[in-house]
Amino acid sequence: MNHKEALKAPIFKTISEAAELLGAECYVIGGFVRDYLLQRGNAKDIDIVIVGSGVQLAKTVADRLEGKPKVTVFKNFGTAMIKGDDLEVEFVGARKESYDRNSRKPIVENGTLKDDQNRRDFTINALALSLAKNSFGDLIDPFAGLQDLENKCIRTPLEPGVTYSDDPLRMLRAIRFASQLKFTIQKESLAAIAKHKKRLKIVSKERIVDELHKILASPKPSIGLSLLHKTELLPYILPELIALEGIEEIEGQRHKDNFWHTLEVVDNIAETTENLWLRWAALLHDIGKAPTKKFHKKIGWTFHGHEFVGSKMVYRLFKRLRMPLNDKMKFVQKMVLMSSRPIVLSEDYVTDSAVRRLVFDAGEHVEDLMTLCEADITTKNPRKQRRYKNNFQRVRNKIVEVENRDHIRNFQPPISGAEIMETFDLKPSREIGVIKEAIKEAILEGTIPNEYAAAKEYMKEKGIALGLSPKK
């Protein structure tokens, strides 16, 4: 079967000519071929395998390209890369690999195309297109990968236990591809992942998180998350989620299964936003419920303070997984901490002061917070669902109304500390903070409008009440 259409970009002709010059077999392999056959649009990352030196081929290709782009050589891996024109082309010599039990780093030897295809993770990633002049575009498919694409199946080229034990990152990659492509992992392959789950311990946290990000960014993240659960990989990655699983019943009173509820929330939010960190917030919004769960005879199950406890857990989780402890982490913490605030508002009469405080505390992230809370509606009762959505819309309308009138978002006090010091002839002191806090509270409560003149008058009243005298 020929697929010249996939290779119409000029770069492939240049690579073909360079390989012919070197007298070597050369192929496009992996994700580019897979995505072309799935009609997902041509990938921007192109993997080229040569039966010979990948570095030599890259340099020969660069010499034939306009502008002679820089060749980046990765000596440790024997690979080279050329970037340009929205393309990233990686060149590698065909190789066979063997593995040490305690490392993902293979012992590499030169090999044939067949050797190279054997070492690939899945049949759908072992598909190759020839770049040879006399067979340009021919599909080389030794493991029936094309049939697996048609059947939407994730399968390993070799016995799955060997593939996963050699490089346990492939277990996460299998689940990630199943989530991204909505494919099914072959039964024997899924069993092998569960069998070799402990091997995940040798994979770096950074590589694990990279796959987690891709699962969370997929159209329906619960596919990947439930597979992580089914294969028992999840306890090695996110034990905080596993702790949420299960329904306990005491004296006829039950609580919902917060693990499966969380997966629904993540799917809901995936339909409305591609913001990866908001999806993380959805995944972690209830993690504080396991440590705060209590049963009371009079009121049943409670999870008091789970938002606060959960926000503290976010920091420890990010640190353990070596994720960024920067503004991304702080955003997730804030969303988890505030995740119940709009829900409480929607259940009561929405007062202006409560909305002002919500907007003040959420700041520029108030829309993200509302999106998270709306995703948290997982009831299957149409009447309840309609009521909750209407209530949230009422809160949203109130936010717009209050924001237009009071300008609370990213609030800056109308009166500065310097002006308070000047008015009362003060040096830095506790009274300045007390007056500033009183002005802020008065604005949030609606006692005074968020305007300079009203705030200045209120400042004088507060100062006098504290025994201070305004300068004449």
C-alpha cells in the first residue's frame, strides 16, 4: 500500500535524496505515520530512522536545505534534530535495545529496520513509510498496526510483559493513547500493565507527570484515569484520589463515591475549557474529603474544612510529583480552597456583600472558579440539574452587576497607607493597617461605595475612633 500523499512536504524529498547520497535505507516512522493514517492532520514532529548514522543523515539534509539550519546533536542518544518551518525532524539510526532490570535506559546496538520496529512501544507507532526512491511512500507494517488502527486497539509489537517491563513508562503511554484516541487496550496488554505495575517506581516523576498532563488534556480524561485505576497504577501516582473511593454507610446514611464523582467533574470541565491547570483543580477539588470525613448521629456524614485541607494537600502533591511550585500550583490551591464558595452562594439568597467578597477573594480567577463549580454538578436528576444551573446563572448575573457597580475585581484600596500617615501625621504603625482593613471591609459590606471621597471620609471617622487627630 502506497502513501505518497503523506510525504508531499518538500522536506521528505530532501531527506530521500540525502539518504540516497549516503547509500542508506531511510524511513518515516511513528507518530507522523499514525496521525496521517488516522486523518488527525500531519504531526509537526517527524521521526526519521536510517539504517546507518542518524547524525550523518541530519547533517547531509541540513546542507541541502535553504539557509543550512543548525543541526542539534544528542551524543548520548546518537540522535540529531533539525527545527524550522513549524517542523521538528529527529534523525536516529536503526537500533536494537536490551534493558537492565533497574533502569529505563537501554543498552543500544546498531540494527535493522525490523530491529527498530521491534523496540517500538505499540504496533500503531511501529508503522513506517519508505523514503527510498524506488519505494517512496510504501507502508512497512510487520505487526498489523494498520488493522489495529482500524480496530482502535492498543497492542504491543512483542509480548506485552517484555515491552512494559523493559520500559515501564510505556504502561502510562498505553493508557494515554487510549485516552487521547479513545482506543481500547488489548486484554493481554492491560493484564500485563497490572502485573508489572510496581515497575513504575523506576520511572522519573517528570516523565510520569508529562503523561498525566496528556491524559488530563485529552477530550475525555476519565478514560485514562479509570484505566490508571483499573491497572492499579494510580496508587503509585495519586494515592490522594484512591483514598476518595468507596461508599460508607452508617445507620442507613451513605455518602457518594467521591472518586468516581471526581472523574465526572473532570470530564465535565474538559467540555468547557482546555486550561490544563483548571482541569488539575477539578481533579483535586475534593482530595480533602478523605481526611475530613466524619459521621455524626444527628446530621450524618460531614467533610468540614475539606477545601482548606485539600488546598494544603495540593502543595505536598505537587512537591512529591516535582511539579512547578509557582503560580500554577497557587492557582490550583486557590481553586480547591474556594471550590465550595459559589455553591454555598447559589443555595442561599445572593447578597451583594457575599458576591463582593467572592469576587475580591477570587480576583481575576472568578470565571475559572464558576466554571469549576458548574462542572461539579454531576446529579443525574434533570430537575435538580436544571435548578443548580439556574442558581449558578443567578450568581453569575449578580457578579456582573456588582462588578460593574463596585469594581471589586483586582481591588486596590482608594486610600493608601501613605495618605493615612499624612492625614494623621503618623509613622509606620498598627493603626494604619487597622484603618486600611476597616475601609476594605466597609466597601465589601456595602457600607460605603468604592470611591475615593467616601473612603477618605470613612478613614477620618475610623482614625478619630482610634483616638487619632487629623491634621488641620
